[in-house]
Amino acid sequence: MIAKNIPTTKGDEMNKTELLSQLSEAELQSLMAAALRDMVKKEWLTPDELEKEYGISINAQNRMRMERRIPYSKIGKYVRYKRTDIERWLEEHKIETAAGL
């Protein structure tokens, strides 16, 4: 969250240093944490995260797990997907386009 008194339009004359000096420590930490989360992707995904990031619905995940068509791990009652396994699986199931299209 940016401090209320910091201008945010393209015509602002303030440089980055001036803007940063007006942020509270909490605001700066919040911005840095958000940037770090974007940079570091989680290794293991929940079904909700898989749906959000890859567009595979919860129902489709359930069906594919029952049919053993998607890689997953189960810890007790919790289902988790390893990001690298999912990306490899998606690549292996990619349908190539016809040449010349």
C-alpha cells in the first residue's frame, strides 16, 4: 500500500528515492514481500493453486487423479502437486499444431 501523499500519475516529478523515502517501513516491507513472492514460485501447489496458476479445475484434477493421469502426492488427506512434475506433464501432453498453420 502506497502512502496517501505520494503522487501516482505518470506526470509525477518525484524520483524513486523520493518515493521510497515517503513510504513507511511497513509499507516498504509489504511491497518487498509481494515482489519476492512473485519472484519465488512455490515448489508444491495445492489443488486451488494449481487451478489458479494453470487453469485446471478442481473437478478435472479429481477426475485425472482417480484415473492416475496427473502426477500428484498425498500427505494424509492433503493433495499436493510438484510444480516441475506438472510442467513436465503439460509438456508431455502438448498437442503440436499442424505445419504451415
